[in-house]
Amino acid sequence: MIKILIVVGLLILLFGGGGRMILAGGAKSLNLGDRLLGDGDGATLQVAGQPYGPGERHKLNIWVPTGTQKTDRLPVIVWLYGGGWYSGARDDYGFAGRAFAKQGFIVVIPDYRIVPEGHWPDFLQDSAAAVAWTEKHIAEHGGDPGRIALSGHSAGAYNAVMLALDPQWMREAGSDASAIRGVAALAGPYDFLPFEKGGRADVAMGDIRPAERTQPIQFVRADAPPLWLGHGTADTVVRVRNSQNLAAAMHKAGGTAMLRTYDGLSHNDLVMALTGPLAYKGPILAEATDFLRGATARRLPPAS
């Protein structure tokens, strides 16, 4: 009976104009709505709380397509959630794990250090360590260590793009940026100087000198992994110019970047669209998945 009441309440909020109220509860509410109202078949939480480092925030979850065998070699996505480097928890992003696992991917969702415990570059080092752990261990869970891509939203998109563009982070983690086959990034900040005084970015990385070290756009290169940059034109949290500027800079450098703008969508609409009940907001999952499938396609050996 309680579950029925919860479902009814969520239906009223989601389809009665209360989507913003659901969002006010954060990713936890989105995850609950997706779990109760979405299609629950096709994805399984295989591992919860796997350590990838020594700290409490150094743990990850692994979602797999239902029925995955350890001998499978499926493409892999490391999903890095947003939250302005201030908030986020891997368990609250089960909706992202389910969404991509249903599309045939192994999905790794790590926690990473956030403010006040963590500041730049802690969250980049942690994200890189999680990717390096994935490369080393994902074959034990049915994934292909040679077909790893990254995806994320907002601050998580920033982390993912920085790992792909600036080789130092993966190198310090004992791997290489070439291990990243591509990045599907949603509504990320990539070119956001000067920092807003007292804003989240200022607190998280405002002490870094020169400040340009914190900007993904400074590290564009021709041999970087391909990027897919999705952004809503009505985003007032991270302006769409971030994705537009990065795509233009990548093209100028001779790299590959696909820009996809969504008319009228806000900052959070893009991540909300990954849930079953809110997929109507836009084809974000389908288009990001299409890119990720291409980026992680099996490489054929050269002809003899």
C-alpha cells in the first residue's frame, strides 16, 4: 500500500507539473522515481561499494546488463556525476547505471572527493584512479578493458573531459589518456573564467595559479579522444557557450568534437532525461549512446 501511494505521488509530481519538486530532492528522488516508475528489467547492480582507493569516498558501483557473464567483453562507461564538486553519491545515480546498462554497457559509478574534503585537483585524481581501476579490473566483471569510455553531467562532465584532454591525470594514476576511447559529456563547464567570486567553482579551485590550469579548453589537442558535447540552450547554471567554445577549439586543433544543443532544455533536464519517467524531455540517452557505441566499437586487427 505504501509503495502504491509513493508511485501515485510521483506520478502526480512528474506529470502534473511538479517535475521541479522531484528535482529539488536531488538525484536520490530521480533514482527513486526511475526505480519505481521506469522499466526495471535489463540492468543489474553487480557490485556495490567496491574500493578503488584508500578513502571513504574511494568506492564505486558496477551496473551490468542483466545476464552478463564474467567471460563477456562488453563496452564500458565510467559515469561521473555532477553536483558542483559539492555533492553527489554513487548510490543516488542508479538511474544512470540502469539507463546505460540496458543499452549493453558495463557502467562504473565512482564516488570522488568533494568540497570541503576535496578541492582541485583531488576530484580529478580520484576520477582518474577510478578509471585506472576499471581498466585493470573490469574484465573480472564482463567488461572489455580496451573499450572504456567516460560520461558525466555538469561537474562530472568537467572531470571526464579533463581526464581525456590533459594526459597528466591518467598518467599519474598509472594509466594513459589513450585508455579513454571517448567522452559523452552533458552540460559541463569547460571555459568558465573568471570564477564567480564565492561561487562553487571559486571555492573548489579558485586558489589555483594560474587559473587557466583548471580549464579544459586549455588542453585541446588533435590526438585527444573524441568528445560528444550535449548542452541545453536554456541552461543558466552552465552556459551553453562552454560546449560551443570547446567544440570550436577542438576543431581548430584538429581534434574531434560533436556538439549537440537541445532547444529549451535546462541544465538539469539533460540528466533527468536519463530516467524512464522523464525520457520525454529529449533524446539524450539515445544520442549519447549512439556516440558511445561508435567510440567503443571493437577495433579490427590490421590485415596481414
